[in-house]
Amino acid sequence: MRVRYESFGGIISLDKPTATIYVDQRYMQRLGYTASHLWNTRASHLSAPLTVHFALTYHCPMACQTCYMGTSDILPQELSTSEAKRILDMLAYLQVFTVAFGGGEPLARSDVFELAEYARKRGLVPTLTTNGFYIDRKTAQHCRVFSHIHLSLDGINETYHAVRGVDGFEESVRALELLTEVGISLGINCIVCRTNFEHLEELVQFVLDYGVTDIIFLRLKPCGRAEPLYEGLRLTSDQYIRFYPYLRELTYRYGLKSHVDCAMMPFIYWHHSEKELLHQFAAEGCVAGNEIIEILPDGTVRACSFAKETVGKAMDLPRLWEKGLGFERFRRWMETTPIPCCSCEYLELCQGGCHVVAEALTGDLNAPDPECPFIVAGRT
């Protein structure tokens, strides 16, 4: 159990069961924690991120068409091992809970296991997102250093190729077999798009044969390689409407531990789910620049993995965290809520949908999410 003070009380992070719990000041005291100076403030954001997505490299052998990175090349200014460790020291100082190593393909870096072990020693929880390309039996054993691994898998057989534009399905299956064989906590990252929407059940059935029930369904973003192909790959309006009932059906039928990214929330709210229940399960919209941030391979930081704007250097995060403009633009969206979001009953939860999608499609980060079903219904 890890505990961190916040102005409202504190945050408790549990490994088993995996949970992040926000508690008030009274509950913190009941747990035996004394009063904190933070309790005398009224902060508009957390004292530090909960999770830092750390893209260690742009390099990847696959060059998938849905990748949010725009290149697979190694940057000349890519962080060295010692520089990456200094950033991990800083994140530990800030009391970040989780460091999610990604890329590119993070296993393309020979020091990824060294960095994960170092993160553990500094009290950080290391996780990994991988396409599985480099995983062999020896690598799978080394992967035990990670608390959890997310294997990117958007479909099986022909569907995999149709979504990604490359054929890496066999490598993904090999990784699935080897990682489950060594008993690693494993989940699937699935980008949901027009091409695989009708085939999600096939994917679910396939990974269940390996005992995997943890699946994150991610909304395709118009970023990186996906940007010029987005119009033809994005879900149709009908599919956006059908997504939540479809997800709910798959979850109950197969006993899944289903998750969605924050960008999917407008498509859940459209079905008028009970707000109290949504609050209870933290089914909330954009948390960029608050609960999560991204560190890029050159050591720059941005509020969201998909944001265009960088905020500054990661080593300056203790200073940037309070007033960094790239963070503030996400955090303060609610202060100038546009029509029609300002009258939406789910505004407090939704936070305007995906601001990255809004910026990419409208040119304005502060615009409402143009694919939100409420917005689409108002246009028709």
C-alpha cells in the first residue's frame, strides 16, 4: 500500500486488489496519518501525477498505421540510461505511483529492464506496453520485473493486419503464450476502430483461451501515423452509439475486466448511466495534466500522450507542475466551458470529452469533442 497526501486528504494505491482510492482528511487520520500542510490549501489539481507514461524510444520495428507516434527512428537526443534514471529519481521525489514504460517499442532499448528495476528500487511501480515483437523465452523471464504488462492486440489474423497495416500477429501470439506461461500479470490494449469493431468478440474469445480477461478498449486518436488515415479508420457515428452496449454485453458474457480510456467516456454517458455509479467507478473524462502525463524519449513532457504541445523538460517538472501552460490548458478547460457542454448533465464527469480529438479535428483544444454523440445529435 502506498499513500500520498493531497489537499482533500490523500490517495491510497493498492497492488492487490489493484485500486486507487481517494479519501478525505478524516479517513487519513483514521488510518493513523497526521495532518499535512497540504490540508491547509485548496488545490485545483493533484500534488503530482498518479501515473507517468514514459516513452523510452520512438524506435519500433513495426511502424503500425495506428501508432500515435509519427516516426520509428531513434532520436539523436534520446535519453541515456543515466538521464532516464535521474528522471525516475525526480518522479520518486514527487511520489508518483506508477511509471508506464512505452514507446515506440520500449523493448527495443537494451536498458529497459535495468530502468524498470531501478524504478522499483525508488518505490515506483513499473508497467510496460509492448507489441510483443521482441519477446522470446528469455525476454519473457526478464519481463517479470514489471508489475503488469499491456500487450497491444487489436484483432486476430486478418483483422490484426487490417487495423495495423503490418503483419505482426504471430509475434503477438508468441508473446501472449510466453508471458502467460511465466505467470506475468497481463492485459490487452485494443484500439477500437471501424475495421475491428465487429470483430471484438473474436479477440475476446481468443485471449480468453490464454486466461487473459483484462482488456483496455482505446479510442483511436488522429495523431501520428493515424492522423492522415483517421477519417477512414474512426468509428462511425452508429458504432460510437453501439460501443457501450456492445462492451457491456462482452463484459458480462465472458467475465472480462473491461476498461476504457478517458476519451471513450462520451459514448458511455450517451446511454444515461447513473452518475453516482459513474463517480464510484471513476468513469471520468480527461485527466491529462493532472492524474497522467507523458515523458517523451528526449526528456520533454506533455500533458497527454496524444497532445501536440510540450510543456518543458521533465527534470523541471517540480516547477512546471504548478503553472506549466501546457498543463493548465487541460486543467482549466471547465472554466470556459463552451456551448452545449455547459448545459450537459455529465459535464463534471466528462470534462468536455477528448480535447486532443477536438484540437485535431477543429483546430481548437477548447472546443467540445466533435464526435461526442450529444454534439453529433445537436448537429443533425
